[in-house]
Amino acid sequence: MRLILTTSRGIEDFARAEVERLLSDLGVPFRVEEKPLGVEGRVLTEVDRAFYTDEKGRKRELSVSTYLNERSRLLHRVIVEIASERFEGIGEDEPERALRRIKEFVASLPVERFVKVSESFAVRSFRRGEHKITSVDIAKTVGKAIFERLERFGTPKVNLDHPAVIFRAELIGEVFFLGIDTTGDSSLHKRPWRVYDHPAHLKASIANALIELAEPDGGPFIDPFCGSGTIPIELALRGYGGKIIGLEKFRKHLNGAKMNALSAGVLEGIEFILGDATRLSDYVESVDFAVSNLPYGLKIGRKSAIPKLYMDFFGELAKVLEKRGVFITTEKRAIERAIEENGFEVKHHRLIGHGGLMVHTYVIG
């Protein structure tokens, strides 16, 4: 079985490592590949059938897709691949030709193996890159091709709102994927514990990637701009044994973070503090790890205030940080200056896709 796994661009290596850990526990042969066909934000795995023994001692097949959906912290979707193809030059094609190429390809695929005629289906589409067609165009074209093929076996049922089977069609650059979306309409990064939304909250998958970059080893950990609490909550859900602190300047967001932590069942494991990160040393004497989604864009009213905010914060951080800090922001010049002038060293830098942007991520020490 081949699975296309989606995640945020820039954290494919962490997603791959997580999938390798999870599949290793099944004891079956597998292969995992980052960026199949050069597509960012995608991981491919080929895995043999897995089995388990039920309470009556009977051998049962394990659904690997369900297993990954239930256990992953870094994936967004688990898609059973039907086929993938590179369409050279599709970005330059006129709409009619581009859609005809996609329809002919889909019409040649044995989609009847993946949906019974008695089951309803729908197509969800995704497009990224320069094309003269839209994701809506793709959904309609792929849906029509599947419908016409299934008509050979009976009367297909389309249900756009509550389908039994979801086909996922993706056109990313010149690469087209078609598969069965086993995750459903709600991405895995939309955690069920989230009952309060910060206007610029971090995706839980990215929060976990930042935690991986920090490599916390049980020492005191703080998110000094914790917002709605995504980072400390995700760390607590991992069973972290050390002290976890969430510092937030605005009472509304801090109360929201507490609500989220309560919903996640980890409120007792996090110390939430109402306070200003630019006076960090007033609240903590020392911490081993600091990880945060720094204010930028929607999170701050005046962009001109960012350089001073960052300088003041990193000046305070220098007083308390013992090991590593990990921070994500769009403000490259402001953060690099604040890092350098406060005596920190950049240990690692990468770009991560978040909110339609590629944002800068720094590991400092």
C-alpha cells in the first residue's frame, strides 16, 4: 500500500522521522520518502499489510491509515494513493487542454476498486502553483471522470456534504495526485481540544516541529508568547516530565489557553502566567528551553514596534535561558539583529510554511 501523507512545508524531515517511528512499531517492511516527485509538504510511504491479535486470539488486519491518523502529531492528512503523474507544462496549458489531460488520466484509473457503487462519494481538491485552472475546476473534472467510470457498474451516488468516500485530487506544480482521503474533511492539525482560537494561532503540527527542534530533555520549558497555548499543550500531551510554563500578556488569550488546556486534559501540567515577555526575568529565574511563535503580522498592531519588542525580549531571554530557544517569525532582519546583539548564536535556520507564508525559524543557543 502506498500512502501520501501531507504536512507543512519545511517539516517533512520531522514528519518522515515520526512515520518511521510509528511504522517500526508494527514490525512490517516499509519505506518512507520525503517530497515524492519533488513536492514539498508531502511524504510518501510504502508499507506492507499489518496485523494484530484481538482479545479472542484471532488475527486481524490493522488499518495502517487509521493507525497513522490516530497517532501522528505532525501530519495533516493520510491519503491512500491511487495514482500520481507528472504533467509536463500543465501550468502553461490553456484551461480546456489542462482539464482534458487530467480527465483522461483519471478515466484510465481503476477507481472502482476504492468505492462501491452503493457508496456515495465526493472529490476534494487542492492546487498550488501557477496554473490557468482552479481547484474548483479540478474537483469538477475529476468528479465527472470518476462518475462516468463508475457508471459502467451501476448508478454512482454523489454526496458533496457527507460522502462515504472522499477522493482527494491534488495538482502541485506539474504533479497530480489522486487518492482516498482517510482523514476526512477536518485536517489532523485542527486538534479536537481547541475550544478557543487565537487570531493567529500556530498549527499544532508546526508546534510539534518546533518542539522537535528544541529537543527538550526534561528541564524547565517556557513559551513566552503562548497565545492560546498550542505549544505548551502539545508538549504536555507528549507526557513531558519537566516544568512547562505559558506566559501571555493578554488576559483574554491566557484564559483561552487555560480553556484549551482543560479541554486537552493537561491543565494541571502547565503553569500559565499573565505577564509581559519583555520583562521575562520578573517571572522566571532560569529556563532550559524557550519556544514561541513570536508576534508578527496579525499578532501585533504596529509593525514598526517589532524591532524594539524583539530587542527587549531577547535582552530578557539572555538573563534566563540556559540551553536552547526556538522561534518562528516573518521578521528576519529584526530577529537576527536581536539574536546577535544579545549574545546568542544561530544554531539552525529553516523556512516553514504557515498561513500561506514561508516563515523563518531559528534555533539559538
